[in-house]
Amino acid sequence: MQRCILDASFILTAAFDVHGKVAKTFEQLFQDHKKNQNTLYILPHTMLEIANGLRFSQDNEKLSKEMMQRVLALPLEIFKPSLMQMEKAIELSYATKTTVYDAIYHVVAIALDGIFYTCDKKYVLATKGMGNISLIEPKRTL
Amino acid sequence: MTNQRVTISMPQHLYEKLAAQIPARKMSSVVCEAVERYITSKESIPPESDPVSNFFQLAKKMKKKEDITIQEAIEKGRE
């Protein structure tokens, strides 16, 4: 069974780029999940990142709150990183000049032998050559 | 209208706040109102559709953004 670690950029870009590649990949992952072909993980801080992303990208407070509810209803498991994984994330963030917020997703993906799904191109470029990561680039519609 | 008697448990801190604001005789009506609000909010989401469809259904009503803007929104306030 495939283990997929989703970050806030992947989830929010799927929402705001409905007809693009990100939404399609997102839907496919959840279809596979229904067939028990994968486990979809987020991390403890992912929901906060999504809430902040909604807060600073959408004007409509009511819709943002509704969207938060709907994200919470998705069949996502919250993975709590171990102390060793947190240390690895600090190590990786120093080595790649990235943030621990981002590096921890990658560390967990490596630890679970899974794939980290992200739309954060800057992070992917910074960790160039490392495995266990999939950059999902949105279709430009704007 | 007939009533069903129920026993509920809640965290101590929550009970203390509730008890400080609501007289004991009004406790049931306040809890009923909260439950009704909860049920109403859940009913606004079509129960027959799946969570992914619900997610995209609402997403259609929201503003489209560039991925860079979304990333900046996620990271805003971190520094």
C-alpha cells in the first residue's frame, strides 16, 4: 500500500485550481484511497497551514470556514512525527536552507518509504536530487 | 413533545465555563440549542455525496489563485 504525505500547498492548490493537474492528482489519490490502495497522511501542523492559507488568500470568511470543515472531513490521517524525525527535519532544513515546516513532510515521507506530494516548487528545487517527493505543478489558468 | 433523558460527559474546563454562565435549570435548553446548531451545520453538507466531492463543490465557489499566492498565504506571518 502506498503511503502519501500531503502538504497544505497541495491541498489548497487542488481546491483553487479545480480543473488543473493538481485537482486531478488529488482526486486520483482519494479514488485510490477508496480502493484501499494508499494511506493519505497529513502532519499535525497541516491544518494550521491550511487555515492560514485560507485566511490570507480568500476574502470570504464564511467560505473559508466552510472549506476548513470540508478539509477536516477528508479521509486524512494525522501522522505525529517522532523526536528522531524532528531532529532529521532540523538537519535537512539546515542542509537545504529550507524551513522545518516543509522539511518535516519530506522526512516523514522518507521514513515511511512514501511520497511527499507538494506544489512548493521552491522546496523541491532546494532538495534537488532527493527522492520520495512529487512536485505537482498546477495548470496555469490565470 | 416528549423528552429523552441523557447523561453527557464534558471536559472539566468546559463544564466550569458553562456552569459559570448558565443556571443549572437552563442547562438542558442550552445543550439542546448547541446540538441543534451542530446538526443544522452538518445538514448543510449533502450527506449522500462523499467528502472529496463536497470539497470540490465548495472550491468552485472560491476564488482561483496562482500557486505562488497560495504558498505565500500559507507562509504568511511565519517570520
